[in-house]
Amino acid sequence: MSDVHQEPKTDADLAARSSLYAEFLAEREEILRHKWIESEKAGRDIGFERALIDWTRHHRARWRLLRRSAKAA
């Protein structure tokens, strides 16, 4: 019988492997990209909250659809 020693899983380890966390990070990256683009258009920093709301209302559904279809392919 082998004595395999496994390190206990930390919250950081579990988060790093979580598909939900990966989706959160991908969405956050898109929101930050949207914030940068819209801030450039406005000539000022529009702020994360405004970018979040705008991206969610106008782009999230299509982004999620495209992301799911890319994963399925």
C-alpha cells in the first residue's frame, strides 16, 4: 500500500481551479477593457461601476453566448 501524502487544499488552490472563478476573471477582464474603451471615448475615467453596468446591459449576453459556443467547438 502506498503512502501518498496530499497537501490540504487551500481556498486559493480551490479558487484557482474553479470554473466559476475563471468565468469571473474573464468577465472582469472584459469589463476593464470596456472601461478603458469608454473612458477613451469620454476623455476621462468613467469608473468601474459605470463600465460594469454599461457592459452588463449592452454586451454581457452576447459575450456569454460567444464564449459558450467557443467552448463547445
